[in-house]
Amino acid sequence: MLKKEEIDRLRDIALRCRKDILEMTSAAHSGHPGGSLSAIDLMVALYFWKMNINPRLPNLPNRDRFILSKGHCCPALYACLARRGFFSPSILKTFRTPGSPLQGHPEYGRCRGVEASSGPLGQGLGVGVGMALAACLDKLSYRTYVMIGDGECDEGNIWESAMAASHFKLNNLTAILDHNGLQIDGLNSKVMEIEPIADKFRAFGWAVIEIDGHDFIEIADALELAERIHDKPSIIIAKTIKGKGLKLMENKAEWHGRACTNDELKVCLRELDKNG
């Protein structure tokens, strides 16, 4: 179990990253803050507590891999990479500008620390299956983590990848579902119902762990449990809130792909500072 000081540290980092998300999307006048804010606690736990990575040597063969399949939420990824030391946080202000390594979707080879290009929904889990299978073939001990979105589970290639991961018994693969209940056109239940999502992954041969995706203790326990599963891939189904932490954004689909105005940004930053 995480100690209080460790929880406080992760919360402080997540707060800084939430501000980064708002500031970079607002400066660019575009981006996807809602889903970035729902995912950030999970990603902070990975980058600042769990994963075996070295920002100074980002290409070590036995490093853990993280793939953001829901690539439109790259502001959260860029914030984590910057604050973890892969590049200077000053670069965040170049988000979505011409020539910047921080484009609107992650691009492998362009941005230090990005393990795979993503954007077309549904493809990241298949890339993760390939990386996990490569670890087995090369007899390396790294783990592969793939974050998927719940709207993304509308895509058929998610389920092709889920079937392959189970077939190859990839116990070194953990998917993390950012289950905030919303996609660009509204509620998942209205656009394309995905429930019962946990039962579906169990039927595909996965171990399923269900948690509160904003509780660092539950996140840490789930990541530890996933490592102890030895005969199948695992998925952490994390119940989250789109726009988490902000009254202006929480549980509102319109914030899927809309950035704050300058006035809205000031209000949101004050709220984050007030609530910590």
C-alpha cells in the first residue's frame, strides 16, 4: 500500500500535470482536455511510481513500454513526459504549433519518450500485443501498458487484439481502460453501448480488475495485482470522470475536443489551486 507521503507526491504531480493540460490546449486554442483530465491520475501513477524507465536513456531494451491508444489525449502524455524529465516543460507551450514535437497526436520518433504513434482509434492495443509478444520472443522482462478509451471500444480491432493477447497468454501486457462514460458525440450508452465491458474482456480470456481511476491507492494496488497474474493478459477498468477536477468540464461531452478560452483558463486554474 502506498504511504501517505507517496500519495501526496503523486497528487501534487497530477495537479501540476492538470495545469499543463489546460495551459497547453488553451495556448493552442485546440486539443482534447476532457479525456486528458480523466486519464492523468492513471498515467501519473505509471510514469512516477510504477514503470521501469530512465528519461536519460529512453531506449533501453528492457524498459517498460506505455502506449496511449486514445492518442487525442496526448496532452496528458506530454505533461507526464515533460515532468518526468524526457524533455523540458518549456516545450509544452509549443503544443500543436508547426514544427513542434508535440503534435495533436503522438508521433514515434518525433517526441522523446513516445513509444508508438497513435490517433486512429483502436490500433494501440494491437501495437501493445506486438510489443508484449516481442518481449516473450526476446526473453526480456519488460511490461507493456496500453491505455484505451471506452469510446474506442466501439472499434473492432480492439477485440481482434484482445483475442490475440489471450491466445498468446501475454501476462506481460496490461491494458488500462479510461472508462469515463463519454465520447465525442455523447454518452457511450447512447452512441454505442459497451457494457457489460468487464464480462466481455473476461469472455475474451483476460483477467479483469475494476477500480476508481482517481484513487492512487486503488491504482497502485491494481498495477501490482496485474503483475502477479501469470497465465493471461490483464485489464484495469478504471472508472473515471471526464474533465475531472473542474466544475466547468466534469461529465460534459462538449469538452472532449474544446480548449478553454483565456477567461475560462483563469477560472479553472484558480479552482485547481483551491481544491489542490
